[in-house]
Amino acid sequence: MYPNPQDVLPLPPRPNLEQYKKLAKELVRASQSTHREAIHSWASLWVKNLARLKDRSTTRKTADDPRIHAFAEFAQRKLSKTHSLTDAQWVIARAQGFSSWPKLAKHIAALTSAASEIAQFEAASEAIVAGDASRLRRLLADNPGLVRARSSREHRAALLHYISANGVESYRQRTPKNAVEIARILLKAGAEVDAEAEVYDGRSTTLSLVATSVHPHRAGVQNELIELLLDHGARIELPQGRGDPMVNSCLANGRPEAARFLGNHSARLDLTGAAGIGRLDAVQLFFQENGDLKPGATKQQLAQGFAYACGYGHNEVVEFLLERGVDLSAGTNMGQTGLHWAVMGGHLEIVKLLLARRAPLEVKNGFGGTVLGQALWSLVNDPRPDHPAIIEALIAAGAKVDPKWHTGVSRVDGFLRAAELAQVGQR
């Protein structure tokens, strides 16, 4: 349901219920307007006002903020026929992360008293993401039960979940440098290490959120946080049937370092995970002597593992799987072939290896991009040192060039122009 719990809009510093009632009435009037853009204009004004009131929390302040468009579309769908005040209140509550207007109203009312558990929870969550250890200790000393309390927002996160900077409201997705100290404070105070938050299908423990989050990685504390949680008894895997192995989730979210750390700490490895973290010894265990897969290993795991091995630069695993006849045209759930993944990761040697095996060049991924198109996008948006050489290799292998392609990198654009002229001459 819209919105994702982590994409909600922040409350203003001092929310007022009467002001929210006024907002809901204004939204109803906008829905009744004959002006096509009335709801969008209302949404734009609201988001800009929140940005002005809570500048650090809401950094996107222009009319191009995608949340404006998403909220306006959501409100339009809900109100286009009813123009109901009740529906307008519900739409606003949902945009703020609450499942109903009464729950939003209760939250706002509770914030008027600093002694309320909701107000204390909000203060503690702010202390966590700010790395304010002293304030967090004071709050937990004043209210020991706070450590097991839950957010009144839809995700129902506990305080410990906030150290992951993942799944909770986006404006609180920050990892302080002392995140490990903060986590220790919470665990020492009695935080439930395996408590689950109602995000990502309601199966998210703090460990799973930490391991798949970019923010602890960027802060340089991801593996230390993982180790701390494991030391306090966090389970690496959910019960069987409740999701993929955690290693695979890390790989899918671009966190190979966390995946390797978990893989080296007894996390479950299927063929996908073993290939994705470069464990050739583990990969070999999934194959029979004749090169066939053993029972329990699937072609889907093979295709996904091969893609990860290509994307994360595990040459030996790639070579091993190629020798066992992996399908070079097989795609992952986003349609990315192994060559797409190798291009994204900037792994020139793997690209050359795949091109030598005649990996298909014109297969399109889930975004409509060929391998060369993916390489150009990666060069502009996530450049790696070998991307120019990769692009040159793809063109030399016969990748088709679109005349509209332009990167702004003179060397690469020179390749593209020369290839375009050569392709025109061959017609």
C-alpha cells in the first residue's frame, strides 16, 4: 500500500491537530476543483512547507520532488469520486506513515506531553540517528520499558531497528559514526535482538536490516554492527520458508562485503550465495562429477549466482560455471544477464571472458537497456576505472550503437561516433 513505510513525509517540529484538520478540508476542496492540477498544487505546497519547517529531514525542496507526484496521484485516486473528508484525512495519515487518521491524531496529541511514551520514543529515535549516546541513556534510565516499545507508525519498529537506517522513515535513515556504541546501549538496556519490524513483508529483524543497508556500510560500521548483533544471539536466518538466505539478500541489495562476512560466519549458502561471495569451494559442492547440478540446486540459483559472480568480480567462479555450461542469455529477476552484471561492476577481464564465449550483446534488461546501453549508463552514473575499456571492447565485439547516445566523456563519445559511422557504412 502507498506509501512504503520508509517513504513517508516527516511531521513538522510541532504538529497541531487543528492544522491537520484544516489541511484535510483544503485537500477536499482541491479534489472538488475543476482545475486539473489542483491536488498536485496542494501536494506541492504541503511538501514544500514541510521542507521549510524541517529542513534537515526533507532535503528535496523543488517541484520535481517525486514524492509530490506520488502523493498527488494517490490522493487523486482516492478522492476523485468521493471528495470525502474522511478519505482526505486517511490519505494524509497514510502519507505521514500511519494506517488511519485516529492513529495520526493520537500520535499528534501524545507529542504535546514530553512524558508520553510516544514523545519519548520519538526523542529516543532522534538520539539514535544523531549518535547522541548521553541523551539515549537518560531516556532509557527514565523509562526502562522504552527499549521494547514500538513506533506508532505503520512499520512498528523498535528502537533497535533504527540503528540499521533501513525500513524506518527515510528522514531518519542516518548512521552515526558511533552506531556500535548506540547499539550496545540498547542491547544492554534489554532490546530484543530478533524483534521484527513490519517492513519488507514484516520479516525484518535488525540484523537483516543492518546487513542489507547502505548507510552502515558508508559509515564503515556495517560488519562491526553485524558481529555485535550475532554476539547477542541474533539469528542469521529466518525460519525455513520465510525468505531467501540472508547472504542472498545482501547480494541483491549491493552489499557484497556484508554477504561475505555472514558467509564466513556460518550463514546458510545455497548455490546463488556461494557464487555471489566467490566461494568456489562451496560452489563446487552443488555439482556432480559429470557437471550436472545436484538435487536441491536449481537452474534459477545457477543463473542468479552466475550473475552475482560476474557483477562482484569473482573470476574463478565465473570460469568454473562457464565450464559447466551456464546459460549466457539467462537473466535475473530484472532481466540482467551475466554480461550486464559484469559491465555494471566494471570487471573488464570477466567482460572479455564472456565476449570470448559469445555472450549475447543485444539482450535487453528489465529497463530496456542492451549491454552497451548499460555500460554507458554505468559510466555516467556509477563510473569504474575500466568502463571506457569495457565500452571499447563491447563495440569491437559488434554491439549496436544508438545515434542518440552521448556521455560527455570525449574518449567514449569518440568510440560511439566511429562505431556509428562504421555501422552506417555497413548498411
